[in-house]
Amino acid sequence: MSELRGACIIGQSGGPTAVINASALGVIRTALDTDCITRVLGAANGIQGVLEDRLYDMGQEDAGELELLRYTPSSALGSCRYKLAEPSQDDTDYRRILEIFRKYDVRYFFYNGGNDSMDTCNKISKYMQSVGYACRVIGVPKTIDNDLWGTDMTFGFQSAVDIATDTIDRIHTTASSHSRVFIIEVMGHKVGHVTLHAGIAGGADVILIPEIPYDINVVTDVIKKRSAAGKTFTILAVAEGAISKEDAKLKKKQYKAKLAQRKYPSIAYELAAEIEEKMDKEVRVTVPGHTQRGGSPCAYDRVFATRVGAKAAELILNEEYGYMVAMRNGETVKIPLEEVAGKLKYVDPQCGLIQEARMIGISFGDK
Ligand code: F6P
């Protein structure tokens, strides 16, 4: 058992998922039962709550109500999107975090989130070491985007895929009544994991993801060929970060500037306008948006989040810190935070899933 006694803080950050609370519950319950942890504090809105000294005493919460967290979607503690500066450039936030940690004698910090959250964990862990303040940090990975490097999957992803698939399914049943093109825009930030999986599961005819830049003429050709074959409608699953071949050649800054000038609310609407301009077809856009992060978590994610929460708890008991819990080949493992921080996991355009999708006739708009 750890010699280091003190309070622990649990925080949730980034875009919530349907299942983020189930893993938080695993950590809270273990922490409450762990001798070396004297008090369990929940940070309101992640690291922002720490900076603003907004902390809940989880030990005072009703046990029955805490148990409800297992089924409660979205982040019960509240979330934030707050990026800490490099401490070498500006250490104001770190000094404040240290002040709060000292105030409550915080010796354990668990942070539940995606890429930026693992970066926050890594920075805090290193800063505390650099100032000689003993504090154990553990990252717990969640994001619907599944873009966290080092883990085969993130929890929240499967629930989001189910919701996006359900949207595509519903469009399918109405699409057959019209001679139209339907575009469903799927979340995923800079990567296409959710779109790829939901697109295949929902039977999309075209899937556009950021990792495979598209050519609008290839997309319109697919629609024409389908019409010629007597298929009246075409369904496109489009990742919110999908990009054309032309735009993919731009430098990051140029592309950002172009996006800032975009006259449409998002890529799906831009594509819709382009398709309507190029061919005599009506196009309709559906954006499930934040519904993909809400509602009841799927069974897979509940099991996954429980396993990850339990593994995080095991790391506390074994006194292993500075890690993110990951899932590799069906097993929970620990990965050093510094290996994970700041790295994105993209869809590999050559992966088996893409090859198989191409074989059954799905177009990725590239050739
Ligand atoms: O990172 C999760 C995510 O849902 C992305 O898929 C999406 O781009 C982003 O968050 C949306 O963020 P916000 O909730 O700030 O609109």
C-alpha cells in the first residue's frame, strides 16, 4: 500500500461521451475505499475547477446517487476545454494548481479525457516532479473520436458509432421514397473513425474521411452511376473534418484561413451546394451533432469503461503513476503519459477495413 497519504482529485474534460461517468464511478469508489486516499474531490469542469477552487467532496455524496453515475450520460462533474501552456513559457496555471493541491493536500490526480486531457496530465505530472511535490497522476482515456494514440479504442466511441449508424439507418428508410442525395455529417474532429464505422454499418454508398481526401468529381460520378443503375438515392457519410484533394495540398495556415471564409456552416453543406451545382439532384443534409455524445451508453462501452476504471484503480493500489490506461488486443494495459500526450491516432487509409469496404463497393471519393 502506498506510503503517500493525501486527497485525490478526479476531473473530466473535453467533449463528454455517453459513458464517461461509468469510469469515473470506478475510480471514485476505489479511491473512497483506499486507505492512503484521505478525501475524494471532484473538480467542477475539469482543470478549470481546480484553478478556480471549485471542488466537490465526493465522500459527502449519497452512495445510492453515486451508483447512478454508471448509467448517467455526459460528464456529471462538468467538463472543460482548457489547454495548459508550456510551463517554460507561462507557469501561472501550474503555480495555481500547486497552491490548490497544497491547500487540500492533494496527492492523487485522475483525469478523464481525450488528447488534450492526456497532455494536461503529462504536464501536471512533470511540473509536480520538477518542484518536488509528490503527486501521482493517472489518465483515463475517453473520447468519441477514438483518436487517442496508444489505445486500440477509447470508450464513448462505440456508443457514438451506434448513434451515427442509427441516423444513417433512419435516412435509409426515408431515402428510398425520394430521388435525392443525402449527406450525414458525423463527428470525429480531425479523424474519421466514427464516420468509417458508422458509414459501413449504416450502408453508406460514399464515405468521406479526413485521412482520404476526396475529389468532388469522383463523388458526383458515383451518384451518376448509381442513378444509371436505377438506384434513385445515394447516401454519403461525411466526417466533419473531411477535406478535398485540392484543400489537402494547402499549408495548415492557408487551410485554416480558407475555413474561416467558408460561407457554409460545415463541410456537409458545402458539399451539398457543390453537388447541386454540378448535377441536377436535390441534396439534403442531416447533422446528428452532439446527439452522438449523449443518451444511454451501449453495452460494449459500459463494459469497456468499467474495465478501464478498474484498471486505473489497480494502478493506484500498485502505486504505478504517470500512466494512461489503454486497451490493447482486448486487454487493459498502462502506457506512459509522455508516450501518448499530443499524438493523434488516424485511420490508416491502407487498413483492412478500408480495403474491405472498397471491395463491397463503398467509395471513399478518391478514385
Ligand atoms: O472531441 C469530441 C468532439 O465531439 C469532436 O468529435 C467534435 O469535433 C468536438 O468534440 C465538438 O466540440 P464542442 O463540444 O466543443 O462543440
